[in-house]
Amino acid sequence: MAQTDGTRTHKFPFALPASIDYDTLFRDGLSVHELFSQSTGYTYDDILMLPGQIGFAVESVKLSTKLTKNIVLESPLVSSPMDTVTEHKMAINMALMGGMGVIHYNNTIEEQVAEVKRVKRFKNGFITVPIVLGPHHRVSDVDAIKERFGFSGIPVTETGQLNGKLLGIVTNRDTDFIKDRTTLLTEVMTTDLIVANEGCTLEDANALLRTSKKGKLPVVNAKGELVALVSRDDLLKHRDFPSATKDKTNKQLLVGAAIGTRETDKERLRALGAAGCDVVVIDSSQGDSMYQLEMIRYIKRSHPNIDVIAGNIVTCKQAEHLIGAGADALRVGMGCGSICTTQEVMACGRPQATAVYKTGLYASQHGVPVIADGGIRSIGHVIKALSVGASAVMMGSMLAGTEEAPGEYFYKDGVRLKKYRGMGSLEAMSKGGDQRYFSEGDRIKIAQGVSGSVVDKGSVKRFVPYLLQGIRHGLQDIGVTSVQQLRERVMAGEVRFELRTAAAQLEGGVHSLHSYEKHFK
């Protein structure tokens, strides 16, 4: 039966009410603004995006995004500053794959600085501050360096320091079969050296490495003094990890570190700045405090070259305060992490999808990115976080079971596990995590997290590429070619959303099976 809505004629095999609004009838879903204009708070599981049209290959999808006002990542993934998630191994690998790691501060200043330095030493290109030994050092000193830093190939100078006259280089080939580990390096080191001259380009140095087939290439000045080092391993890393998050000038990997808001954290900040830390995360469960506002202002005054990620927050008013103080990015999430009990214990927080949308929309007026922190359990959650306003996501439990996370594996009921705990758990608070919850001076401590374990996920070298490829496929299904385009089309109302009932969530997951296996790699 033909029916007209005033401009178009619709033909149905049945009659429809004359009062029907055809534009509404054929308009799928809700815009993000219509979705979150309701008074109910939504989690990632409550919402779903409708598919768009695919007109491009998945390889065309770009995941570059802003972490802060000044730092761009090639992948929107950041590892959380938790003592069972991020130390130097995690930070190095996250940066190599285009993301970033944030070193936790449940440790001494010296320990945290050492972690940052390990990341900064691991870089692609010129090693401008190489470890150097002198003629008085012994083979055992090389063993100690290899044990601590994971590499050998160490230049030997007259002074035992950078800018000393180069005497030789000692490698595994020189020391592997030496039984007496007290042997002086001058007796075993290689002295027939191929060197590059100061001022040469990285391309020239890499060409010398290729033709000489050496593992390390010392760079010397006109006086024969060591000024830098180039590593074949770094050349290979540059080839294998083209999306690595690194400084454009010195090629060092970028790394973040967490600090608190106490006076002692100003000393920690100074040490981190001297170690080359690129961004600090002010780590607090409730970021809208006079302590954090003052710390942000202090950092921007005293260390203007270090970006500040402030938080955690969940409301527009909180965002307004932190942005006004000078924050370069906002960390969003309160009580939504898998090991966090803040919402349950403190009756304070907000469902994460709503929190990210509200704060992200407000912060976008000021060009300040927001990082969705907590509640990420799957690739789909990452995509949803990016769609409702996050520039990046911070992950804890998703990465805690990997080889690069701190801690040892153990078996329980035949399953390989790793320990994972919230920074608000009593166990973590006893080691310093209580600063995050303003409770280090309390006689009675109130836990806002738990300790548990997570299943082995293998290496992040395999797991993170799996996540990134999944995100690309998700964006392809939505019909967008980049994180930036996703944000633009969501805010314009072109990407549509729907709410899911409990039954819809059940239907959208694995169901109606006797048993199944879930593999990440």
C-alpha cells in the first residue's frame, strides 16, 4: 500500500498509521548525545555501536591519537602505574608498539628512577649516555652489567667514563670462554675497532654497522674520545618497530611515571625529571583536591617540559578544576577497575562510559585529551571507550598476566597465573599505595581494592598486536578509518548507538555451549 509522508512515497504490503513519523521510523539507534542525555549512568556493557559501511581494507585503519596535548601515540594503549603491571619491561614493550607505560611509585625514589633510566637507555639510534668501563675493570664487571641491564658490548676508555680516550670494546665473544672472571678487560677486549666520527648521521652509522657486521659502533671525536655508541640491536628495533613512541631528537623511548601529591613527591619529581621522564601521572583515586591542584601548578612552574596527566576524575566540574590548574591530559575512572572497590566502599564514583563521555566532551573544548582508566576487559571495551570520547585507554588487568608484568608465575588447579592487586588493597597500601587514597597517616586503613590473580596471557609482544588488530577490525565494522574520524563521526551523530538490555548482553556474549575455550594468541 502506498503512503506519502509529504516528500516521499513509501510502499508497504500493509497499512501504517497516518501519524507515523517516517524519519524517526527509519532512523537507527541514538546519537551519543541522545544516549547520555538521560539521567542513568552507563557502563561499556550497557551500550553498543551500530555497524557502518565498509569501503576500505582493515590495513587502512590508523590508530594514532593524542595522549596529552603534546604527546602523540601510534596506538591508544597505556599500561597502568600499578606495581603488578608496569616496570621497565612493560614500559619498553608498550613504547615499542606505539603506546606507553607508566612506572608505578610503590617504591623508593631511587628504584623508580632506575626503572625510568632503563627505559630511556633502551632506544633506537645513538646511545648518547652509554655504560663505559675502564682498564681497571674486570670480566666480572661485564657480567654484572649484563645481569642488570641485559646487554654487553661495552666500550672501554682510559678514564672509564664517556669522553675518555677509547681503548677498546668488550663483547660476549671476548668473555664467554674466560674461566677466571677476575681477568682485567685490557687482557680480553677487542682493540681493532671500526669507529664513526662525531657528527655523522644515524644513516651513516647504520651503513657502517651493516658493512662491518659489528654489533656495536663507537662514535669518537677528533681526539679519539668516545662521545656516543650505535647498536645493531637498535637498528633492528628501528626496523621491527616503526611505530615506536620515541623522542624525535634523541630517539629515546618515551616513558611516564606516577607521583603523589605530598611534599616528598616534589623530590621524586625532580629526580624523575633528571632521569628524562617525559610525562608524570598524578596518581590519586579522587583527583579533585587542593593537593593535586597545587601539585599541577608546581609541576608546570618548575618542570614545564614534563607533561602532566591529572586525575582520577569522573565529572565535568572536576575536569574544569584540573584543566584550570594546567593539566595536559585527564585520567578518567573511579571505582570501575576489576580490583577496585571504591564505589562499593566509598559510595562514590560513576559508571565508566558516562564518565568518559561527560568529561571528554567538556575537556575537548580546551584541547585536553582524556584517558579512560578502568573497566577495560576486552577489545570491544577499548573501542567503546574511544568512541565515547577517550583518546587512549589505560589498562591494568588486561596486561597483568603477561610475561613483562612484574612478578612470578605460579600454578593453581593446573592454571598458570600471576598475582594482580589493586593499589588500594591493604597489601599494596602497606608498601606505599596508601598515598593514593590520602590515608598514609591513618591508624586504621580502609581498603579500596583487592588482591587476586589473573591468567597467563603470554608476552605483550604477541598480546598487544592482537589487541591492536582487533581494534582496527572494530573500527572497520563501524565504518571509520581512524580514531580521529571515529571521534568526529560520533560527535556529529553519524555513528549510532543503542542501549542493551540484560538479555541483549547475554545474547551478545558466548552462550548455549556446554564448554568453550578462549585464546588470546
